Amino acid sequence: MPRFPPKSRETLVPTCFKCDAELRADDFAIYRKLVNKLADKFLCIPCLASHFNCEESAIHAQIKFYRESGTCGLFK
């Protein structure tokens, strides 16, 4: 059976498809909520704000709203 070298941490860390910033859970959740529920590539929050032509604070406000409301399973 062939043995493959273990993957390095760099290949396991998902990154923004625009700027290559390392992504966190909130980046995945808000992208899926606002853009595409079935997405397999993602934007970081700063790039997402640029995409929507808004302030990052507006994106963070949406994240806070969904987390506090408990209405969206993506933010648990």
C-alpha cells in the first residue's frame, strides 16, 4: 500500500480566495449566510466587506445579530 507524506499545516489551513488570509469560523459562517450556503471557497471578513462595498463593522454586526438571536445554526 502506498504511503503518502503527512500534509503540512499550510495545506490544512483554509484561506481567503482573494487575499490568502487564514480563515476563522465566523468567516465561513457569514460567507455561507450572505453569499452561498453550499460554498467551498470563502472570503475573509475584510474581503467580504469590500465585495459588498460596506464597512467591516457592518459584517461584524450581522455576525453578532445571528449569534445572539440563535436563529442560525451556522453561528453556534
